[in-house]
Amino acid sequence: MLLAKVTGAVVATRKHETLTGAKLLVVQPEGAGPVVAVDRLGAGIGDTVLVALGSAARVAVGDRMSVDAAVVGIVDSVEEK
């Protein structure tokens, strides 16, 4: 899982049928390039989110959806020690 900041949204009028109705967000993990993630939680631009990748993302949104990244949490706060 990654912590990432939501930086934008993706609009795709033509996409795989399993993505119909899916909200796609651009998320920016620290120290990595941007990633497009499916969001079923209602995250918005500026939110910090938890992102699952690979098979964990498919499990989070349902095995039938073609995804490699999914928002699995909207972060309220982070405390580092």
C-alpha cells in the first residue's frame, strides 16, 4: 500500500467495459511518478489516500474490473515518530 496525494482526475470516454462508471483519479505517491487509481470512496483533489496496487487493488474493487491501482482509504491524519 502507498500513501499518495490526489492531484487530478481522468476522463476517458472510451475505456474497457469493466471501467464503465468508475471514477479515475491521478494520485502522486511520494518519491514516485503519478498513478491512475480507481476510486469508489469519493476522494477529492488534495486528499491524502491509501492506494492498493496489483492483485490487492483488484480484490478491493472486484475481480472483474481491469485495475492495477485502487483507492482503499481516505487518510484523516498521519503521525510519524
